[in-house]
Amino acid sequence: MEQFHHLTHSSLVDMLAEYTLRYSRLQKEGGTKEDINTCLQTIECLTSEIQLRKEKMIRESTTLNTSQFTLSDE
């Protein structure tokens, strides 16, 4: 997943859509097993990267909200 760290969130989503479409075409038109597996692996990597970023954002948001409550209690 290191290969996707430099991409923006919107680029990741665009690539996910592109590879999902490509995968569907390969399934429908009878692509090679290698091409289909490559698409699936890329889709899994993109999905994982998006999920990791989502979890990180939630953790950071939770940490920020907790800090705000601690500061306001003082």
C-alpha cells in the first residue's frame, strides 16, 4: 500500500472506480486470469488505503474532541 501514500483521497476513489470498471469489463469480456487478479489486488490495496485513512481521520477527530473536553473542563 506504500505505493498509494502520495495520492489524494479523491485520486484513490477515482482509481478505485477505474479498476472496478476494468475488472467488470474483464469479467464480462473474458480477460486473462492474470489481468483479473491484478485488478482484484489493486482494488484490495486501494480499498485498504482508503480504510486506513478513514480510521486515522476518526482517531485524530476523537483525539481532538477529547482534548477539547479536557481543556474546557479546567
